Amino acid sequence: MSEEIKFIKINELSPNIRDINLVAKIVELGEVREVTSRNSGEQHQVMDILIGDDSGVVYFSAWNEQIEEIKNEETYQFRSAKTILFQKNIRLSLGKQGTIEDSEEKIEAVEETNNISAEEHDIPRRWDRPQGGNRRY
């Protein structure tokens, strides 16, 4: 028995959530940039892509081989994605667990006036973040 995947709308996104599944159309492809990993020193390519559905738009950061797979105006399923804060703005990211694939459902109209990535969010200071463990007080 397989579990049905729950898809959400872009206007439901908030900072730092994981395991996001959504269907979105590519609205605008950005410029490809070269970046260097702070950890390994490796060179990577990254492209900021505006994606949307009937509830809003958000920026998605595509890396390396993902860039070549994505076509403008096409609709894709983003699975097991997450949101990150980049310069206080929400971005959709696939991370290591996420995937992107062609969607059978096609999105015709996109609500471009509701840009989720345009809203600024406070980045929690390290000591404000919840800590793990089983501490009892």
C-alpha cells in the first residue's frame, strides 16, 4: 500500500521547512554563475530560477546538472525539497534528498504578483535556534 504524496502551494512556504512537494512552472531562468565551495574548494554552477503556481512565485536555486535539465515555461514536480533563507529571503532548494521531474499536471496561469522570495525574514541567531537532545528541565 503506497502513501499518497501531499503537494502544497507556493503561498504555503515558510522559512526552514523540509520534505516539501510542489508542482510549479518555470517562469524565468536567471544567469548561470560560478561559485566555489567553502568546504571543498570545488567550482559549481548555480542559477536562480523563478518558479510559480496559481498562488505565487518563489526563487529556486538550481545547481550543476539540474541547470541543463530545466526548460523555461515547463511544469515540474519538486519532491523532498526544502526552504532556506538566503540573504533573509526564502528560496526553494533540493538539497541532497530532493528531486525534480517532469509533471503530468501542467500549470497555465501563474500568480506573479505574490513573490514569496521578496518578503524578508529574520535569520535566527544561533542561540535562538531550538536545540536537540532529551533535556529535562
